[in-house]
Amino acid sequence: MALKRPPLRRRARRVLTVACLFCLAIAALSWLPAVTGSRNLGIGVSSVEWLRSHGGNPIVSQIENWYYQLNEPEKGGPALTSLPQVGVTTAGTGSGGEGSGAGTYLPADVNPLIHPKLPGEGVWKKAGAAVGERPPLLLTTFRSDPEYPQFVAGVAWIDASRTELAYVPGLAEPPEPLEARGPGEVPPSMRKRLVATFNGGFPLETSNAGLIYRGKVKETMVNGIATVVGYRSGGLNIVRWESGRKVPANVWFAKQNLPPIIYEGKLNPNLSDGPEWGETVNNATRVWRSGLGIDAHGNLMYAAANYQTVESLAKVLQRAGAVRAIELDINEDWTSFISYRHPGGLEPSNLLPEMYRSPERYLSPDERDFFAVYLRKGQPW
Amino acid sequence: MRLPRNISPAAAERRSLLFDVVLGLLVGIFAIIIAAGIGVVGFFALLCIIAVIPWYLLDRRSHRRRRRHRRVNSR
């Protein structure tokens, strides 16, 4: 009997199906451990992260950009009548910029962008329940963009003279190999002095930037990139990195992310230049964004808000008083600022109610790296 | 050595199935080798499977319809 083959179309489909099932099986061998091992992430987010780190970054970024373009907010809209409540009591800084105690600096309240101002808008509030006249952490909110009057930015001010900043690696970021990674959470022994925690920058794989951890280069530093630097003395700064590939002897950690968004009091003139601001979501896409600045007195300022561009985020930080600033991580999955009302990491609360990640986030092992703010040793709460 | 040409339709079907499976595995291996990462391969493989499933279902439905049609005509 003559050989009778099935139609070519059906055979091509069969070959394609076998090839796809084979590829899916191999991919599943890598995907399954990644999603079951993620302790702080849902299956969706960890799958996206897995795809991003396994060659799919351009695909994820493109889909993200389409999604954000489709969900772009409209200008205008009804005005807000109140702002989310942050902190516990008013810090009483007024507009003078000096605190009540002799030689104590407290920042001036932020002059809102939109008038008339709402009750409590731009007014600094203490984050701790039982802090004295020199609160280590102040919080405020204000409307971030006159064209979008419903958007509210949350800003935190951190007293550098009373606190120290630590860079804490997550379980998966920075990637292996990393010496002395730690537990990926705030160590229990440090929680007595814990004031706040907040998200780090972009993952090393997508940031094209460097990292120094415990005085050693984990990823080659890049000149001209904004860098949060923690010194061995406990001091900190936000600089434009110019030390090349070597590690200065006094540097304990240095985390880079994109060019500075504010430098020497001025906005980066290239804030509207797309490719400079990361290879994932571009600079003009309105998403959750976060940034870290430093004021003229060397105190840190963190800001985060939904529906921000790089430029609007920089303007929020500048309005709050930052003279140099770096953009940190973006997207709702990664932006977190958590303050603790009581010592021991008790009563954690997010800076903004829309931040959907749990306020317990950094008290349990997290995938991503983050910063922890501790009271300096011997400082009263 | 040449494969026998005069074989039953069932044997021919089994032979082409084996050939297609081997070819499919080779295509899969090739895709994994040239792709930027296993994530990309998995992503596109999933899309292909999602596209192929309705194709199979449609084929099956039209096959059934044809068979029913033939049965009605033969009565």
C-alpha cells in the first residue's frame, strides 16, 4: 500500500505544538522554583520578575508601556477636599525652618503647589508616637501637580544628625554572588533603633549602574550617575559619582541609579529626555515613582507618588527642599516607605495609603534591596 | 538502508508522528539556543499554545460536522 501522509498543514501544527510544549516544559523548570520561592510576592509579580530576568525585559517593558499609555490619567478633574493623614502630631516647624530647641534644625513646612491649600497640606508631622522635640522623621503630603489636582505626593524628612542609613540586600536583588547578603529583612537586633524603611533603586540588571556593598564593588561604578553613598563614619550623601571604578577608602556602601534628577539645587535639564531614564518604563510615563533627595543641611528627603513623571517627581523633591536627588525604584509593586510609630518596628505604616505593599514588608524577607533608617546609637527615641 | 515504502496507513501515521515529534524537539532546542533567555522562549511558547488550542478545537468541530454530514448522506 502506498504511503499516505497527513496534510502538511496538520503536520506543521503538530511540529509547532511539540516544540512549544518542549519549550514550556523547560521554562517551567526555571519558573516554578522562582515563583514558589518568592516569599513576599504574588505569583503574577514574581512571574513578571522571572520573565524580566530571563531575557524578557524588553517584552515586559513594552507591555508595561502599552498598559500605562492605555491607562494614562486625564488632566484636571474634581479637586480634593482632604489629604490622607500621615504621622501622629504636628512637628510645629512653621515656616521659619528652625525647630523649637536651641541649635535644632527642623525643615520649614512645604509651600503647596496648589492654592488654596488643604488642611495639613505641606505641614510636617512627627512619625513616631512618643518622640521628643527633635523628631528623627517627619512626614507630610501635598498635591504634586497643578495639572492633576487629585495626585498626592508623600514626603519624608530624615534628620541626618540623629539617624544613620543602612543598605540592606534583598533575597534576590542584588543577584548572586554577594558576600554577607543577610536575611533580606531588618535584622531583629536592629529593630529597637528602627525609624523607617524604604525601597532601593532599579535592579542591577536593568539599571546599568554600580553598587558598592560593605566596601567592596558588587557592580562596577559608573561616573556621572546619581549615587547614595554611606560612609564608614555613618555619614551619608547623594552625589554624582566621579570616583571611577575604585572604591574610596571611606565608602561603606554606594548605590547608583540613573543620572541625578536634581543637582546643586537645579532640576536636571534632561528630565524630558527619554532614553536616559532607564530601559524599562520611559521618563514621561505616569507611574508610581520614588526618589531620595538631600537638603542643604545634609538631611535626607524621600518622596513617592502615583502618576509621576521623572520631572514631576523631581519637582516634588525640589519643592520639599532637596538640593540633590536620585530617582529610586518605580511602579506600584516596588515603591514603599514605611515608618514605625514605636521602637522595635511596632505599628508600621505606609507613607501613603495607596501604597499597596504591606507595611510589614521589610520585617520579613523581601526579594528586593532596600534602605533602613536607624537611630544613631545612644540617641533617645 | 531505506525505510519500507509499503506499510499500513496506521504504521505510516505512527512514522510521521515520530518524525514530527523529533523535528518539534529539534525546533524547541534550536529556539532555546538562539533566544535571549528561557523566559522569552517560555513566553512565546505559551502564546503559540494559546493560539494552537482553538485551531485544534475548530478542526475537531469541522471534522465531526463532516463525519455527521457523510453519515446523513449515506442513509
